[in-house]
Amino acid sequence: MYEIRVRPQYPKPYQVRWLVGPRTHAKSFATKPLADGRRSQLMAAARKGEQFDVETGLPKSELAALQPRMTWFDHAKDYAEMKWSEAASAKGRATRADALAAVTAALVRDMNGAPAPAVLRRALTGYAFNFSEHRADPPDQLMAALTWLSAKALPMSALEDDSEPVRSALKALSTRLNGKRAAATTITNRRTVFNNALRYAVERKRIAINPLPAIDWSPPATDDEIDFRYVPNPRQAEELINAVGTLGARGEHLHAFFACIYYAATRPAEAMNLRKSDCTLPKDGWGVLLLSGSASRVGAAWTDDGKSYEERGLKRRARSSVRDVPIPPKLVKMLRAHIDRYGTAPNGRLFRAAQGGVVLSKEYTDLWQEARKVALTAEQIAQHFAEVPYAGRKAGISLWITSGVAPTEVARRAGHSVAVLYKFYAKVLDGQRDQANALIERAMRAERPRVSEP
């Protein structure tokens, strides 16, 4: 900071000069008191340790005051739009919108005049954070909710100045609309989205630092290991699959669909995407399924082509990846019989909805629930045993492990990494470890030298 320069020849003769990095900045005033006041302001900012902008020479606080005030709502929309085209997975778009909606609804100045929580959530997920070309204009009720939020949203600076807004956001992302605590995986996923959005705010210089790591808060621990009390054994799995086949025309059509989930341990979305060209089905012996993708329902509002389902590559694999899974003769015969009876869709897909489209998750889930009523006891149903179709995949993988298939091969067929296999199927693998130890011990005893008789 230089002394005030006096230049009588100018209309504003008193000039304040200061240095920021390599650049000198100056401001002229008509009177000396005005110049003294400005110099004092700059010196006070410097004493407080404020950063100065090299281009403008202004302290950070003054520069921020000159910028258009961006709210968290504005930033969240900008972040969602950036990710929409960058990460084009429809499922990822929907998941991100859900997380941002939960957080954004909490980052407001007050709740005066707030719309119902369900209305606000619909407005945020379906419109504010959705950038589909196929999306219609929001109805008046949802438009009013977004207008209210725009007026009430906290400025980005509030997330730096006080920890309370961040804590409110964390509480919101941990809570369902009905007030109950969200599932541990949902909380973890939402927190990840919140953290990434804050990192993007730092990148765009909307906040100086990400405040989230400084908050004394941790997501709930998740027990990833499968609880095998609810996984069917081979007999129960077959009874459930057979029960599906007794449930009328739809059950007969999807009988082999559920068999793929168990005997080939496919994910439901992988079985849904299975085509005739993916199947090697000899008259005798084992066959092979080539799994190259999945078809999952996410809603037309989240896909680029406006379809209600999304075709994707294999989970956590490159789009061109293919996974070959040997299948037992029983499944080979079921698939051959299915093709002989029903043929395929025009695109070669084996399993179709009642109207010929992609099988909806609700359709096969409802069918599974009916099969549970046929195959299970009332006690098992009440205890949520084999509650979802995915239980068939867990049962199939467990069968491979207990049959003695090497963990590396089980992981390959299932489309897991070995690390993930050990993480989810630790109890089954522990049993195999005990069996392996017994075999090694037996071999060691056989190798002990015999003591010769005198």
C-alpha cells in the first residue's frame, strides 16, 4: 500500500495506489478524506488476511459483493445440467436428481409458504434437475413450487459461513419423505452426490473450500455381506421357479426368465436383455449365454431416446464387454422350449411384456410375489424370505461357491471382481475355506512317515 499521491492538475487529485501480485492498482478521489477512507478499507482487509484479486485489485469480500448472487438452487441446476450430458446413464441421472432434490429442499432461508414436501420433490426431480428433450412443461402447482424455492434458496456463501446449513442438508438426505430414515446405501449415494456438487462449486469458484469434510458427520455403516437366512437353497430356488410356471400365461412365459436368474446367476436386467443370438443351446450337455448388456426401466423422462427403458453395457464394464456364462443342461432345455413355444421379439429378445415390449420390473416382481405365495410357507413370507427376484441370483452364486468352483471363476461368471465376491459372500467362502483346510490337513497326515516296527 502506497502513500496517497496528490496530483493538483486532475479533477480528482487524490490517488490511492496499492500492489496485488505484479500489478499496481489505483483509484482517484476528489477529496483527501475520501481517499483516506478508501486506503483504510484496503488496509483493514489486508490486516484481516483477505485475499485480493490480481485482475481487479479488490478484496475477496468486495469482489463477491459485485458478483451476481448465486444460490445453492442455481448451482445445483447448473451441476445437474453439466452431468446430464457428461454422464448419460439414465439411471445415474435419476439417482442424481433424487439426491439433489433431497438436499436442495433443505437449503432455504425459511419454510414460510412452503409447498407440500412431496410436491416440492416432484418439482425438483421431474423438472428442475431434468433436462430431457421429451419433458413437458411443469403444471402450475409444480411451477409455483419452483418459484417459491427460487425466492427462498440460500446463497452459496451461506454454506461457507455456517455449518448449520450443511448439517440440515445431511439430515435431509438421510430422511425419506415420510419422515423415516433412508436406507444406508441411499444415504451414502446421496452424500456422494452432495459432495461432488460442492467440489464442482469450488472448481467454478462459487465457494472457496468444500465445507463437507469439516463436518463431524459420517454416513451409516452398510453391512454388504449377504444375509443367507433369506437366500433360498437349491430345492427352494427350484420350487420358486416351478411355481412361476403355474401362474397362467405370464408365468409360463417368464418361467425361463427366472431360471436364468438362478441357473446363470444373471441380474434381472441382464436376463431381460437376452437375445437368441446370445445363446448356445445344444441338444445335449451344457450351453453358454453371452451377456453383453442389460435393459432396465428408468422412465422416458431420463433417457435420450424417450424410451421407458435403457439399454446399457454390463455393470461396471466397458460398453463392448461380453461375459460368457456356462449354463447347465436343465436351463438349456428350458430356453430351447421357450424359443420353440414363443419365438422371439423382432430384435431377437427372448422375453417380452404382455404387449410385446420390454418386460417391466413391476411385472416380473409382482409375478415373483405370487410365486412366493405358492412355494413358501406363511412364516417364510412374513420373514421376507426370498423377497425379491434378485434372491435367485444370490442363490445361484452361492451354489457355485459351495459346489467347489474356484472363487476367481465364480466372480468371472457372476460379473463381479474377486474383491466384491469376498465382500458379499464371505460366509459361504468361509465354509469353503474350512473344507479346504480339512483337505490340506488330510493330505499332510497322509504324507507323515510311518514308524517301522522293531
